[in-house]
Amino acid sequence: METQNIEYKVKWKDEFLKEICAFANSQGGTLYIGIDDNGHIEGVTDAKNLLENLPNKVRDTMGILVNVKHERREDKDIVSVSVEPSSVPISLNSQYYIRSGSTKQELRGTALQEFILKKMGKQWDDVYHDTATIDCIDPKAIAYFIKRSIAAKRLTPETTGDTPQEVLENLRLISDDGKLKYAAILLFAKDPLRYFTGVQFKIGRFGEDEADLRSQDIVEGNILQMADRVIEVLKNKYLHSYIRYEGMQRIEELEIPEDAFREILYNAIVHKQYTGAPIQMRIFEDHIELWNEGNLPENYTVETLMHKHASKPRNLNIASVFYKAGFIEAWGRGYKKIQDGFNEAKLPMPVFATAFGGVEVNITRPRAIENGGQNGGQNAAQLTERQQLILSSIEKHGGHVGGQNGGQKAGLNNEDLAKLLGISLRTIEREVVVLKKKNLIKRIGYGLKGYWAII
């Protein structure tokens, strides 16, 4: 069986040099020649020729050395090509390949840039910008950082009078000749959007589905203060706050536990791929969807995020500044703050999933719980036979709120239901609207990977 580190080919073709390149750029591996995809021994007739020519061909095209061996299995000749992982990027005809599962993938664009930087021991936010200078830095953002860092006891009060130049030097975000790292621009610039198109946070209020956009806002500016600005917009326009009094003191509490919510926002901002699309928040009557571009760290899944894990930030410089400002912890413990916050508020744990090259978080709003508790049983009893059939189909195919699906579509969407039940798509669309209004189902995700789930 083919795996991350094993590939089978019946006979040699020069196009299989791509497999060797992918092994070298990943964790290494072995290419077996004379074995089919199912592991059946076919054998080769030119073993001697392969032993003589393959090492030179690999060396001449990629500049690496491989171990080519002759083996006998089931009285047949096979040849194995063992490849060690390379500490530097390896290209084949100016193209780069990596191993992903049991397949190879060609790297292009941003993925290629990040791969090369990683092989060089750097990250994207560690690169120096060619034209940005200290003049683009906002002194107010620097002052905000110092104030928050002192409050978090991660800087001493003596730093209050430090200049922007001194702060950036201490954070190692500026070179000796005055060039700024990408991280410095994103964190402290007056207008980071001038340098990077992805420095935005889009917020939208939706009706029944993603096509029903009711209102929207775009939050811009430096990412250090972005969470504050997002929370302010949400409080003023999109989410509810509950008012209570402690003695004479009036206290407003956001409907979503704010500390846990901020932790989710900070993670989206810190781990975002800033050469990609803006962060997007979709607010529905019963839930919130937050998506940021950027794949999970290698060998991490959404389940990994919700347990104790090592911190592997995509943007190490940005994460370091957020830590010094007291926004995040340095040891991958943010999940605990999220769990504690939602448990204390008696709300379901947010559902994390990978989608469209990024991470999506689905958060249930309190009104969904309230409405479901008050009306769920009565609404279920008032369903038509067709609506009950749709509900049972959704449940049968794994659509449950709170389930972890690792980025794979766990339930059924409208098209799936139409095909499964032999009902027209228009009828399905009409019926799921009814079920959603009765607070019996909710949408998890969006686009092709979105699906309906039982509440």
C-alpha cells in the first residue's frame, strides 16, 4: 500500500523524477520500481540499466544523491530508490514538489514562497520589505503595544518613553539599515493595506443563507488593534449585550463569552496567511461563522487544536508581539480559555473545521439554544412526513452540531438531499428553510463543504 513514504511504479519513466523530488522536499521515502499500485510484484527486465543510470540522472537533474538497490522478491527483480529528506529546497526543471499523503503536489505561488522560507529557517513575516521605512509606523500603535505589555507585566514601566525605533529594534523587527519586516508593517503601520491586500476583517449579517446579505462592515488598520475594533463593531451593530448590575455598577456582557471570543479572534489574526483573502465573519440569527485563510501546521488536525498541543504559529514574529501584549499564551493553551469560557456561559463548544485552504470556526449563539429549548419538541411534532424524512436523512449521514469532521463534509447539503430523496432541489430548499426556522437544523460551513446538521 502506498503511503507518505512509499510509492510503487510498474516500470521506470523519467516523469517519476517528480516523485523523488517530492520525497526529498518532504520526509524522504522510497520509490519501488516493478510493483503495481496494489503492491503486486510485477518485476523489471532492466534492473542493471536502472542501477547504473538512475543515480546519475537524479544527481544531474536535482543535485541530490539517492540510494538505488536491486532486490529479489517472488523470484522477480525490483529496484528501490531511497531518498533522504533535504534540508534545502530541491527543484526539478525549476519546479518544486512535495509529498502529501500518498500523492505528490506541485508548489506554486504563496505555498512555494512559504515552503522555501521554511527550508531556509524563516517564516513569511520574517522577510524585510524593500520600500517600507520607519515613517510608515503609527506612534499610537506603538504606545498601545507598550501600554498593554506593561499591563500584562511582559514589559517594565521604564519602556513607556521608548521611541518607535527603539521598540522595533527590541522586537527585532527592523534591520540595521532601517528596513522593516513584514510583521512590523502588519502590526504597527498607519496603513498596512497599502502594502498587503489581505489586511482586512470582513463582517456580514446574513438572513436564511449566504446569498441573503443584509449588512456588512470592513475593519481595516494594523492587526495589533484589529480585535478591539472588531469587538467594538460587533457590540454596536451585530451582537447583543446583556445588562446587569453589581450594586450601582452597570455591566454589559456580550452574548458570546468575550474573553473566549477574543481568543478565537486572536488566533485567526495571528495564524492568518496575509497574502490571501481577508478574514471573514458571517453572522446569522443562530450562529456565527469565522474563517481565516491558512492551513494548519503540518501533522495537525482540528482535533489537535482542542487538546493540549505545541504552539506552532504561522507568523512567529506576530505571535511574539501578541504574547508580549498579553493577548495570547505562548504554549498552545488558548484552547483551554475557549473551553472554559463557553462552558461557563453554558454554550456549546465552537466547532472547528478546515475549509477552502483555511480554518473555520462555527459558534452557536445563545438565541439558538433558547429557541431550541422552548420550541424544539413542539416543532418536531408538527413536521410533515417529507420534513421528517429530511431530518432523518440528515441525522443518518452524520450531520450533528458539535461534531468534529476534520474539514471533510460530514452531512448533507441541499443538492445531496435532492439526489438522495428524489425530490426537486427547489422543494428541498423550501423545506430546509422551514426546518431552520423551527430551530431543528443549522448550517455548518459554507460553499461546497457546507452541510445541514441536527440541533
